[in-house]
Amino acid sequence: MTAQQDLTASAAAAVPAILVGAIWAWGGFPPVTVESVTAYPVLRGLAAALFVGALAALGLGWWLSGSAENWSRNLVLLVLVLLVAAMGFERLYTLNEAFERDLMAYMMVADGLLDGRPLYAEMWDHKPPGLYWSYALAAAIFGVTPLAIWAMGFVTAVLTLWGCYRAGQMLGGRNAGLIAAGVWALMSGDLMLQANQPNTEAFINPAAVWAFVWLLRAGRQTGVNIAIYALVGALFCLGSLFKHYAAVGAVLIVGVHLVQQIRSSKMALGTAIRAGAVSAGTAAIGWGIVVLYFWMSGTLADAYDVVIGYNLEYAGNLWANLTSAFDPYAHPLNAIAPYLALLVIMIAVLAVAAVPGERAEIQLLLTFLLASLLVAVITCLLYTSP
């Protein structure tokens, strides 16, 4: 693709982001809560400033760029900044909504932790500890307020957006990265999915997408960089500290990647085993530190009973959970169906357009999709909507 073609495609990708600012500035998205009525004029004013600033930046960037390539690069950065701003404004719009009940339980536990009450022994909930530590950090900075909820949702969404852009860029170039970032910006604010609220998945998303990015990078290297596999293990360990069954998806993704490396003769079997052992060992060290913390605090038995024992009973029959995912009326799969359809179409286009050397990366992307669905359904029985 020439610099001029790249410029044209990037400019087209910028249009949706600019329209977001225009819609907010001139009357779109009426408020849905009483509390947001007072904040709405402020948001419209900020959006108007964003829109005017975006247009000014476009003109200034064209004047200062000196070349189509520089202009294209500047435009990509502008689109990403606009998408970040749009996600932030969308979450301000729902700042005072009634939060999902799980979030209130997390914040209650976090508030108790800040008061010095031990996790799982006195402050009881059954998620892994990374979730409550993150909520406690946000509460320590912003107080036990809706702003703390907003900050966690916004920060995790931005980290995921950047990871989506990098993954798309590596798979299909700069414009593919913009499309991936744009789809994420749209999906991350979906109220039907409660995607704007920082539940456990919001913290798993950036860890998973960045692990995927680093696996793509590892697959393109001629040698074996053990540090990358240690980083991948650390990222998946981080995700499992919010929901431990995220490790199931990690095993599938890393396993497929290593098989690809062996089949393409980039790794010998022994080297692949060592790389996998490094990822698994790094994750084990991370969880070992967590276990050591609870042992030293005298609450290891409580943590085990809650995080392991209770959740085994809570999950129920794993096979029934998996088969329920094939019910076309299952909730919440009906809520994500449009996004799954869009994702399948995008992957199909990439698969058709890919040269043979790139098909392994498309296979890894499909594995990431499969692992995500597996993690989503393995511990809960999906129910059907009436």
C-alpha cells in the first residue's frame, strides 16, 4: 500500500471517531438517569470542544506533516485519541447509573480491606484476590465513590484498546489496527453487556489481549526469546488473579502457539517444552507469591475454602455449562451475537487475504476467540430468555 493509499484509508477510518464528537456536541444520546441531567450540558460542551479540536488538529497535522506518510501516522494517533476520549465521555454519561450488584460487593470488600479487615476471613466474597486489591487501590485514590468505578472501567478499557490496535496492526496493518480499536471502543460501552462497568472481565481483557500481542511477536522472531514467554505467563497469571479459570484459555492459546512453532520448524520439541515451562512457571511463581501472602497473614485456609472449595461447588457441572453455550436462545450470548458475527466476518476476510505464512497467525486469532468463549461459559450454566 502506498503512502497516499494509506492516508486515504486512515482518513476514512477517522470519520466514525469524528462523528462521535459531533453527535455528543449537537444533541445526541439523551440522558437516561435523573442525576445525569445536570451533567449532560457539561458533557455536550466538552464534546463540542473535542470536535472542534479534532478538526483543528486535522488541519494542523496536514500543514505540519510535510508528507503523506507523516500525515497518516499523525491521523492514526488522532483517531486513537478520539476513541479514548469517546470511551471516557461515554462512561461519564453513565457515571451515576445503578451499578451492577457485583461491583457493589467488590467495593464493600475493598472498603473493609482499607479498614484493615482480612480478605476472605472477615470480608467474604468468592473471586480471586486481584479483584479486591484493584478495587481497594481505586478506593484509596478516589474514595468509595462512582469516580473510582469510572476510573477502573476507563483505565482497563484504554489498555485493552491499545492492545486491540497493536494486535490488529500486526495482523493486517495500520488500518486493521484502527478497525480493531474502533470495534472495541464501540463494544466496551455496550450497556446491554454492562461492558462500561469494571467487572472481572474488564481486568482480564487487557492482560489477555497483550499476551496475544506478545505471542504474535514471538511467532515472528527467528530465534527463541524466553523473556517473551515469561512475560506471557505473567500476563495470564495477572488475568487469573481476577478469575482463575482464565488460566484455561491461557493453556489453549499458548499450547496452539507452541504447536505452530514446532510445525513451522521454528522450534524443536525440547525448546517448545522449555518455553511452555517458562510461561507456566512464571504464572506459578505469581500465584505462589499470593499463597505466601495469605499464609503469612494466617488466612490461607479461609482463602482456599472460598476461592477453591466454594467455587468448585458454584461452577457445577462443567460439561452442562459448555453444552448450554450451543443454545441459540441462551443469555447472554444473544447480547453478543452481533459482535460475534462481525468478528467472524473480519476473521474470514483476514483468512482469505492472508498469504500462507500468515495463516498461522489467523489460526492463533481463531484460537483466542475459542478460548474466550470457553472461559465465558465454562463455569456457569447459561439460561434462556423467555
